[in-house]
Amino acid sequence: MDNNKRYSPSRKQIAEYWIGKYISNDFKIIDFYEEGAELVITDPGEPECLACGMFNEKIYDNPNYDRLLNTENCMRIWNFPEVRYLQKAHIKSKMLGGENIPSNYFLLCKECHQESPDFADERYFYAYIRYVRKNKYKIMARRDRRIMQAIYEMAYQMNKNILTIDKGFDQFPFAVKKMGLHITNFSLYTYAAGIVYGMDELDLKQLSKEDYEKMKSEFSKYDISIDDF
């Protein structure tokens, strides 16, 4: 049977492979430290995206976390449900000859997985990882703006009052049941729809002039005109 079909390593197996390995300055994987090299996994006890460092603090609430931390079974933490937001990203895709073995996987958040290069030369993948690590705050700001853009566009289309966006975020957990996918696989606009769903309907007749100007200013941040409402 094709190895790609019968075997997929667990997050624990992938993490175990990368313990003690470095990405060098010339974007190769090495088993020792040299100047400028970066550890792939910096803390085995805190599973995070191996590119941007996204971390789910809910893992601390898992009753088995403290019991396993700093023990020989510590790596079992990487298989906790709280770590499922980390996707198993192929370094070299199956189409390019990549295998389903731990050395061909990185554990990445959804955004980093989607953005990572799909290229035959693996150095480009590792170059992407190092770039994200170096520029994580700029990249996070760019992602946040993209999310907000989607929310504002959806709010405009659905005739929602953008001044109630905080209510939309508060109501998001109640909208999750109306979404068709596991939370780690939500698309950008599915997430936006969940926020907009909890916002108030827009009634221009009941909107004060001051609030109208505020809303107009908010929408203009994303090049959306409300003159057609």
C-alpha cells in the first residue's frame, strides 16, 4: 500500500522529530548549533506554531498538562485536543514527491499553513519560517487588518451596524453552531460572518447624526462608502 495513504504521523511524532534540530542561516536543517541558527522547537512543553508562535493558552487547563510537564512523557502534550489548531503542513507536497513522514511536516497555524510556499526546493519553506519569525508582529497586524476588512465588507452587505461590532465578537460563540466546519478550518469570510451575525441590524432612521458620522468614518477605513445604504 502507498505509504502516503496508510500512514500519517501524529503531532507528537512530528514534534519529537524536530526536537534539537535547527534551521541554519542558509535555510538547511542541521542537528547542531552554529551562529545564526534557530531551534525549530524552543519549548517542548508549550506547543506553538513553528512559524509565528501562535499558542493556545487553554492547554494549561487540561488536567493532564501539569502531570506530564517535565517528565519523559512530556511530548504527549502535543497530542492534546488544545493543540489541534496546529495543522500538519507538508514541507514538500505529495505532488512534488513529499512523503507522509515526520521529517516532511511542520506544525503550523492555519494562516501560516496557507501562506507557506509549496516548492520543490525545501529551502524556500525554511526561509519562509525564518521570515515569519523575524517579522511576526508585522505579519499579525496584516492578518488582523485582513480579518477586519472581511468583517466590514460582510457587515456592509448584510446591512449591519458596524458600531455594534463588539457585540458581534461577544456573540461569536453562539454563532459557531451555525458554521459547517471545525473551528481550525474556518475560512476568513466564515469567521467574518460569525461576527457579523451577532451585530445589530442597521436602521438609519433610528441612527443619530453623530452615530451616522461615526459609522461613515469606520467604513471609510476600509474604502467602503455607506452613501448607498
